[in-house]
Amino acid sequence: MTAPTKKRMPHGFAGLLALVLAAIILIAAHRVLIHLEHASIVSTAPEIFALKNQGLAFQRAAAHSPDVLPIYGSSELLRPSAPERGNIFFRTAPTGFQLSPVAGGGANMLIWLQKVGALGSTLRDKRLAISLSPNWFCTPKPGVQGYIGNFSPMAATEMVFGTALDFGLKRDIAARMLQFPETLEPKSFLEFALRRLASGRLLDRMVFYAVWPAGKIQTVLYELEDHWAALNHIKRQTKPPPRLQEQTIDWSQFIANASKAKSADAGRIQQPSQFDRKVTRGSRDVGFLTGVKTSSAWVDLDLLLRCLTTVHARPLILSMPLGGEFYDHAGVSRSARDEFYRKLPALVEQYHFPVVEFQDHDEDPAFLIQHSPHLTAKGWCYYDRALDDFFHGRLPRR
């Protein structure tokens, strides 16, 4: 009876040893990949590419770097391709840091809060910036295509099965995410978990905890895939690192020079024909104020601020102005627009975060391109100065 047992013991030990060695190799490879991501941060931080937006590896590397300021935004971070644009201007760290944009056309707060929840403790005490598009807050139902196009299954899964956010906050986020079923149709397991979170019932909560290990396995697989994709990007697409060089910036002169070089698109109204006719100023205030009052963007902003508070991040909230010349032309008065400028800081300051909404540039025709949520060279100069003030611990100027 004992002889067969003695023969099997070495085979069992060999199998266990093989598993241990495989685990050691995987852990070592994981550490090497993370080291490469951190070592290449000078090159990757200023760049905008899909993997940074969809994955988390480069976002984590930026969060770990003391000389990088992450900024989350939408298409305003992608254009124009001018030297004043933040990631270009700070590329060589002229004031001691680089700007690392995470952006995609139409990306919004519900997208960013999933990234914040996924990054979790990585963002503890980390300075970062959030760039808002004011138009989201002026319509009852902001467009959904941007959310669908920027949705990251990896970030959503890591947020849901991570430990950074409390159950109540996850429940509120899940309820919002379920309003976009198009993103969840191919991810039935994620949808199942979100429905358990959103229900609020004790039984569903128990079921969620029962499937939690499977969710953690899914996040590990996502992370491995993300790290290998990051390695491929570093090997094949990473640009040579810029030569970092500190400079003394005369911000007043910098802004003055950009103001003189007026964009050909700045100050020009290019809107559909219905806006060509004269509209009585203030005649559309009621509709505008209704949009500001009922927009779901306020719910998403509040959820984002709760996430940032929970992970102990240190954000700066930036918002472009509304583009007053266009709104005047469209029949929305300045007094009506002031409701947005009142409501935004009132919400953000509840969380004790700094906020800059550039209200004084509401009717500055040189601040935005074509009265759209895209900054001109002059607009970017003001953004750059606010970001520089914030990074260095100064009160951001408007």
C-alpha cells in the first residue's frame, strides 16, 4: 500500500514546483513590464493615443510619477495642434512637470469616474486635472455616443471589482452605467454584476460577493493584456524622449502674444441657418435654464467628485466658458448663463476642490474656436497658467 504512494510523491512535488516557478516567472515579468512603463513615462506622458485612454498601465505610470500631472478631458485636449496646447507646451517640462492627457472625443465624467475608481489608491494624494465641457450641463440629456465610444471594459471591471470605492458609491454608479445597455451587451458578466450592485437588495449583494472572485480573475486577465499591449507600444510606437529643459515663463507676455496671434476660426459664428436670423436676446432663457436644472451631467459630476474624494486624490476642476457670443446670438442672455457659472462652483466647492470656470471669458471671442468647446491658442494659455499654478501649489488664476 505504501510503495505506490512513495512513487507518486516526487511527481506531486515536481508539479507543485513547476507551479511555483511559473508564478515566480509571471511575477517577475509583471514587475519588468511595470518598470518599462515607468521608465518610458517621459516619452509617453505627453502623447495622446488610444491605449492610454482604454487601458490603465500608462495612467498608473503617470500617477506614480511626481513630475507628471494627469489631465482627463474630451476633444478639447486633442485640438488645435498648436504650441500652446497643454501636452505640447509642457512636453519639455519648462516649469518642472509634464502634462499627461487622457482624452477621447466625447469622453465624459461617467467615463472618467470609472478610471478613477479603477486606479484607486494609485491616486492617493496625487494632483490631477479634470477638464469639463460646459455644454453638457445645459441640456437635459447630453449625447451618449461619446460615452459608448470611450467605454473601457477594463476600467469598468476594475472599478466594479476593486476595493477603492464603497458599496453605496458603486451602487449609484452602477445605476447610471445600466442606462447605457449598448456598452454592456457584449459583456454579460459585467452587466450581471452591475445589476446586482444597483438593486440594493441583500440577496443581490450576497450574489455579488459570491461572484467577486471571478471578477478579480477577469481584472487580472485584463491587466496582463494591458501590460503586453503597453510593451508593444513602447517597443514600436514610443517617440524618443524629449529633452527636458526648464524655462522662466512670463505668463502675462505669453498670453499677450497668443492674443495677438488670433485664430482664423476665433470669433466667427459658423452655425446652421436657423441661427442666421435675429433672435431676441433672452427669448430662449427658459429652455436654457430648464436644461441647466435637469441635466444628468450634474449627477455624473457629483459621482466623479465622490470618487475623487474616496480615493483621496487632489484634483483641479477646469471648465471652459460657455461661448457667450454664440448664446447671445441664439437668444440666451448672460443672466441666464450665470446660472451655470453659479451652479458649477457651488457643487465642486462642497468637496473642497479648486475650480476654475473662466467666467470672465464668457464673451471673449478669441477664447474658443468657432464657439465650440475647443480652446484657441489664447484659451490654452489660460489653461496652461492655471495648471502650472495648481501643480506648484498656488491658487489657480483665471
